[in-house]
Amino acid sequence: MVEQRELRVTQMTLEAEGVLSLRLTRIESDDPLPAWEPGAHIDVYVPDGSTRQYSLCGDPEDLSSWQVAVLREPEGRGGSAYVHDELRVGDRLKVTRPKQSFALEDAPFHALVAGGVGITPIMAFAEHLDRQGRPFQLVYGGRSEQTMAFRQRLARLGDRVTFLAEDRDGRPDLEAVLKDLPADGLAYVCGPLPLLRAVEAAAENVHGPDQDVVRFELFSSAGVERAATSEDAAPAGEGYELVLARSGHTLRLQPDANILDVVLAVGVEVENDCRDGICGSCITPVLAGTVEHRDLVLTKRERAAGDKMLICCSKPTCDRLELDL
């Protein structure tokens, strides 16, 4: 069962055009909120019962409140419209405890790249690295200066932050950013899919096709196109055997079956939300078998290890897949 709690909205601040930050606090207890690390997010329940994920962007040392930022998305599923148009200070929101699928790995240098509201986890990384006295550079791009949130807060980090408003400054030179990355350095990027693709392309141009220097998080599945499953990706004919080791289920599935749907149908509880392979909620340990990864969460190294998969979108490439469920 996913742990849930109700928090009260105690502050709402317009951080930029279309970006509203929320401060959430305990309702009755003075007990500290669960600890979190930069890159963590919470799921926020909206009135229709579905959830939206928002990165925590406050101070991890302050366990009296959590802060998130919400971009108004006209083409979204309604969660941002509710926050911007209906939610008010004093209202309650049901949320989950912090989840971590975008952790900051140790490295001698971090190149941080953010686009739009993707600045929220990236800002938390930058402030964390600043507190520790560790080297980093942050490139923050937006459509215009008016759409770029937390500019004053980020300005405290000095010349380690570069602000680029596209209507005035153009787009960032991502290859230059990646060329400045020293050996064993890592690049972290959060924002829309075109930005992620551009950073990955720059990394391949600079460091080669086998590079594994980019870590990323997406805020939206907009623009995500799934490649068709290759003919030899999943077993043909009668399909494959799915074994759920902990719950004791052994199932025979057709190649096009959605594993998440099947697992939920037999009563095995799995956290899930986006169903597009971008949120990471349904990451599941793989005990045996091989997988065609179709998500946008796992790194190249994690995919090569083959010990976990996102069951909402990825498919087996074997006759028997055993999961730790």
C-alpha cells in the first residue's frame, strides 16, 4: 500500500509566468516530515483520484514543510489547471512520501542543464552541491525571461549559473557544455523531450556513442514517440511465461500484453502513474530473463545490467521472464 498523508497548502507564489510554487505543511502534528534528498519527488493526488509527480525544490534540511512548483499545462491532464485555478491557501492535498528516481551520483564535476520547469530538481542539485563546496555549472534555458522561475534564488549561486532566454539569447551550446565536462564527470538534465534528446546527441558527438555521462528526468510525455517493437524482440507464437516470484503467479502472456495491466489484474499491487515510461514508478527488479527497454528513465548502464525494467512499457525478449513481484 502506498503511504499517503494530507498536507495543508500554506503558501502559493507565482514564480514566473505560468509557474506556481506551493508550500505544504503538516495539518495537526509538529512531527517532522519524512527526509528527502535532491532529485526526489512526491505524487500529488488531484480531485479525480489520479496523481501528478512534482519534484521537491525546497531545503532538504527543513522538514517542517515541502515545496513544489507546478507549470500550467494547457494540454495536460487537468492537474495543473486544478492547482492554478482552484487550489487555495488553506486547502488540503493528499500526497505520497518522497520517492527517488533521479538521484545525484558522486562525480568530480556536475554539468546541470534545465529547461523550463525542469529547473526544480536541477536547482535542488545545484544548491546541494553549493552547500558541499563541490564544483558544478548550471545552464538554465527558457522560452523567455518571464517564463523562467526562481531566477532570484538561483542568482545567489553566482557565475556558476547561466540564464538563457531563447527569445533573446538563443539556445544553449550543449556541445560546449559537454566538452567542458572532465573525465568521470556527469551531466544532469531535466526538461522537455527535445532538450533531453539534444543533450544526448551532444554527449554522443563529444564523448562517443557508448558514452554514459547523461542522467535525465522528463516532466511530460508530450512528444514521446514509441518505436515499434522489433520483430525478434518478444517471443512469437504462443508468447512467453511470466513468473511473479513473491506472489506465486505463473502466467502465459501474448507478446503484446501489457505487463503492468496483467500484474494489477491478478491483484499484485504496483505503484504506477504515467504508463509512458517516464515517471519511474513501476520500476521492477528482474530476477531472470532479458528485456527490450522502451522507457525514458533507465540509463545505458542500468539497461545493460538487465536487473530491472519498467513494466508499463518494456517487453521481454525471452521465453520466460521472472520478476520480483
